[in-house]
Amino acid sequence: MWKVKPPVDFPKETRYRPILESLVPPDPMSQFHLRRGSPDEEFPDLRRNSTWMGRILTPAMYRRQFNRCTHSGVIFDDVIRPGIEEPGDWCGPVSVGCVAGDAQCYILFCDFFDRVIDAFHQHKVTKQTPESDFNVDNLKGGDDLDGSYAVGCEVSVIRAVEDFCFPTHCSRGERRQLLSLARRALQWLEDELPGRLLLLEELNEEQQRELNLSAPSASQLRTGVARDWPDARAVWVSADGSLVVWINMEDHLRLVSSRGDANVAEAFKSICVSLQELEDFYRKLKHPFIWKQQLGWVTSSPADVGTGLRIRVHLKLQHLPRHRRLEDVLKRLRMCMDKTESPALYRVSNVASFGVSEVGLTQLVVDGVKLLIAMEKRLEGGGDIDELVPTQK
């Protein structure tokens, strides 16, 4: 199998990243004539904010970012607005509480974003280029999960396209151009994997239910992701059902491979092959996927930088979800668990996407699922799971 390598040429702006914090740029906001107060007057109330943004942002950091603006017009208040409007819950998982309006945000506001990424992914941003590995042969297992407990899986990956703003900030014209690019790239993909492109605005209610489509959430509406819905939104479905590509939903592109069994290895392989093909096509169209030297693949959410990969496995569990040590176990495995609509059916997935290669991330989930199944079996027999609890990952 092949191994995906990052681009050889990186943006020149990364050369200046280490000294960016000490620069005092001209005030680009003066041309907008916004009636803003001083940074101290504009600093948000974060006393009840439980997001990583709220925990990390300080008045001094806010002053440093206050007068910066990306070429497409993203200011720092645009970045932190999601966390201000949705401050989170101290009892639940900690969200990032911020979004990037375009790729330049990760450079211009690196003082802030690097700290959020460090905290959320528990992996420090360094000058080292993140490892990227799609070699399925390096994956150990993934096709041998116990089918009595693991009943389904989904592997997804998201990508952003160079020269376009992210969904939270892009215009209608940009969104329509992204759809046009996706249409051309997917036509090439159909030579290897036949499929059809469906525009959301042309789908009836029954077709939307079949695709598990729902109306935009309140969060999507507030952050601007759902502006002009459903204009220029589409889904591409392969003829054999092995791959679905979401276009202009929460991200520019999201590839999903779902299976009715828990063969994670096969789902991961399907994503690897299709992603490599699409990446080549987008390069031919002069719009490669966005890569940053110290972050890897980037999209609007810092929660998805690095690989943009999510591996989800559906598990039938009766005893483990009620165990007192479950949260501790999941934290050590760097995984999360959500209940589905079906009784006793839970969805487990990776939390972080940064700091580990694609194969390494998939391996982490595969090994974690095997351990959770072993714990469930131990509890079924009336045993104790304390000796199975792993050390901190």
C-alpha cells in the first residue's frame, strides 16, 4: 500500500510564525469603521464559560489579537463568538468554543489557536511536521472485533479546499464554486467508483430521511454554517453504498464510509483509497486540500486539525455504561461514548485527531474497543474490571 506524504512546499507565512506574536501590525480594522471600544472595554465576560476558549483567553491575549484581521475579513471576535454564545456545561465534555473563518486564522491568531489545540488534543504544537500515514497494512486488527458486541462502524475524514473561506465565513459564491469543484472531482472518481450526486434542494422528505438528513441545528445557524440552507449543499453516494461524500455541510468535504458490521479495517481502507483519489483530482484543479506545516490538515474547527479523522464503533453494552470507572477508562483511552436511540447501543469514538497518524488513530480506537468489550464480558460474569483499566495514554 502507499503512504500519503504532506506537500513539499509550505506557505511562506510559516517561516514567520515564531516571531508573529512580537509583531505590531497596522490596524486593518480602521478601514471597516466599526464602532468598537478599547480591547479592555470589549473583552467578553467569561466567568461562566466552560469551553477551552473561555479557559484560555486572557485580557492580555485578547489585546494582542484585537486589531488583527485576515485577508478575507475575519477578526478575532468572529473566532471566539461560538464559545461566547454557547458557553458549555461544566459537567459535560469541554468543547473548543471557537472556529476559524479561513486558513489564515491559524497563522494570524496562532498565539490563541495553538493553546486551544494543545489543551483539546492533549498534544503540544511544535515545529515538527505531523506524521501522516494511510498505509492500511500497518493497522493491526480492525477486522476481528467480536460481532456479538460490535455491530457497526463508521470512518469519516474531513478536508478543506485551498483558496476558499471555511463554511462559517464563506460567501454564497464561494460555496457554489466549491460545489462545482466537487462535481468535477467526483466525476473523475466515478471512473473507479460509480455513484450519483444529489442536491439537497432537490430532495424530498423521504429521500432526506433515507440519508439521515435533518434540519440545521441552532448551533449551525448561530455560527453561520447553515446560511442560505440548502443552497449549494449536496451529497454524493456511491452505487455500492460504501462511500458518502457530504459537500458544504459543516465542512467543505466530508467523506464517510459506514458498515453494517464492525470491520473497521475495511471502512478505513475505503476512506484511504477514495481520499487519495480526490486529493489528486483537487490538485489537478489547482485547489489542493489545506495543509499547515505544524498542524497538518486544517478545517474550521481546531477539534479536527491534524488528521480530520473520526472512527466510530457501535457497541452493545449492558453493564459497562453503569460502571463507576467508565469515565476514567474512556479518558485514559482518549475516547468518548454516546448513547444512541436504540436501547443498550452506544457509539464510541476517538476524541483527538491531532498528534497521531491516521493509522495510529485507528489503531487506538480498535484497541480501545477490544478493551471495552473485554470489560463488558468480565462484568457479565460478575468479575471486576479494575485490573483491566489501562494506564494513561
